[in-house]
Amino acid sequence: MVYTAEDGRAKLFFRVFIVGFVALAIVVGKNQAETIKCILVEQGIIDDKRKIKRYEDKVEIPVKAIPDIAAEFEVVEQKNYLQRKPFIPFEEIKKLLKDIPERDLKHLPRKWEKFGDVLVVKMPGISEKERVARAYAQVLDCKTVLEDVRGISGITRTPHFTFIYGDNAETVHIENGIKYRFDVSRIMFSSGNVDERIRMASVAQRHEVVVDMFAGIGYFTLPLAVHGGAKVFACEINPVAYTYLSHNCMLNQVTDRVVPLLGDCRKVAPQGVASRIVMGYFDSLSFLSHALGVLKNEGVIHLHQKCREEDFPERILKKAARTAREQGKKVELLFNKKIKSYAPRIIHGVLDIMIS
């Protein structure tokens, strides 16, 4: 029995009438498997009691429900599957640290972010940080552990991390078949945006001209160029991120499709060339008037915004429409999605808007 979840209604049908009666799995391409697996774990949908099956170019991942992810997949019924003994990293870490002070044991972090072979954790209340970090590195197979002390700040999105274990935070993080090289101690990489990065791989037409106004190390630029075949002008104000952006274009063999531009996007973005613009900054509304000049007559803008939950998407759309009217343009909402939460009732959302 094979199902293809083509839209939200199909997924809803499968959730209601099928999940709970049969053992389901989704089949995805090999190059997307690890990224999708991470999303499923985060959503609590992966069924870790059944083993993942790997074929030549496909991976079959057991699930508890049909996921709502921006990726192509096929839904299959598993009749003959192998049970697996779940590997629970936190339990393994606790075993290694069973004789540390009770206070430290109580405050062991249950959440972390892993980029390539570099780990980022928060360790408030822990006294033996180096020993704890060594245990996390051993269980999670990492060369370096960083402590997140003050998060990310500033227009250059600079992380405030300190070294606890190891001394080299440069790594290659592979996601959706794309290689991102960067220094985790100097450059942010938002794991919460993974679904949006996957979505960007399929939104553009081959050879379409796209301007990424806040490219970073290529978070959205690379999916657009690698999988979408788009021509991307990638603007980045942070010199360190720009260096990695240029390197990542070579690493992923898209130097013929990506033009990295160092500087403020309001000054370096080419005017009147794009049919699509990506604005992956948390306050994109402040830059929208400049983005309108980058469009070639009309096109789609993927506008990211941090805002109050009750303002999304209606009030954000109204603000965008007001800015567009000042330049004789109209706005139509094509798509909107809440990407992640920052704080109670504060979210990061994205609106796809057609400018005409």
C-alpha cells in the first residue's frame, strides 16, 4: 500500500484514518534523509522502535504520523520491519557522569545543538563544565563543545559562545545534501530554520534570478542554487560570513550560479533584476522599500519577520502593503508560516508575497 502526501488535505486524511492502524514510514531521497530525520525527531513523529531502512538512493524512515514538512516524500505501509533498541544519548551521558556532584547531575542539559562535529549547549548551574562537556563530546561524537552564554545578537548575528572542550569550532555541517562550512564560535546557524531551508530548495525555477539580501554563509542561497538551479545574487554584510559564503559556493560547485556581494544589501544589491527576493532577516520590514527596487517590475518576496503572535500574518501583511503602495505596488499573500518561537507570544514567521 503506497500513498503520496501531496497537500495538507491528503496529509490530514492519512493522519485521521490510517495512523494508529498500520505501521507507516516515509521514503525520502538519500541526500535529504539526515535533515528530515532531525526534523522528525524534533517534531516527535519518528518511531524509534523500528529500524530505518536504507536502499541505494532512498531511505525509509518509520513514523508515528504523516509529517507536515516542506519536502517531497512517499508514505508506505511497513509489513516486515525490524525492532530496534533505542539509543538515548542523555541516558548514556548520565552513566558516564554518575559520580559527579548531585548539583551538576541535576543541571545536565537535556537539549543541545550539533553542527557537524561541534556541539553547542547551555550549562547554567554546572561547576565541572569541562568534565561534563567531555562526556557529551564522547557520546555525541564531537571534537568541540561550546557553551551558549548570551545567544545571538546584532545585525551581523554574532554568537556569544565560549569553548569548554576542544579548541577548533570550524566544521562542515551537511543538510539536505548541501555542505555548509563555518566556524560555530563566530557564525550563527539556526537549526530552527531547517524546514524553511528545505522549502527554498524547490521554490525557484531553473535560471530564475534571485536576490538573497541577507545571505549569511548561504543558508537559503545554496538550496536555491544547488537544488533549484537559480541564479542568485547573495548579499552579506559580515566579512567572516561572506568568506564562508564564497567558500561554500565552491564547496557545493555553484560558483557559476551564485554571485557573493560583500556589504549592506541596501547598497550592494543589484537594482531591477530579480523575479524573487529572499529576506531572511528577523526585521525584513525595515528593508522592504529597498527590496522593491531590486525587483524587475514584479515578483515574489519571501519576507521573514519577528513579531507578536497576534500580529502574524495580518498586521505584518498590512505593513508590507503600506510600504508597497508608497511605490505604486500591490501586495498579494501567497503563503505564510510560523517558523519558530522566540519567547512567549513572540514568533519568527515568513510571508511569501507577490508584488505587482
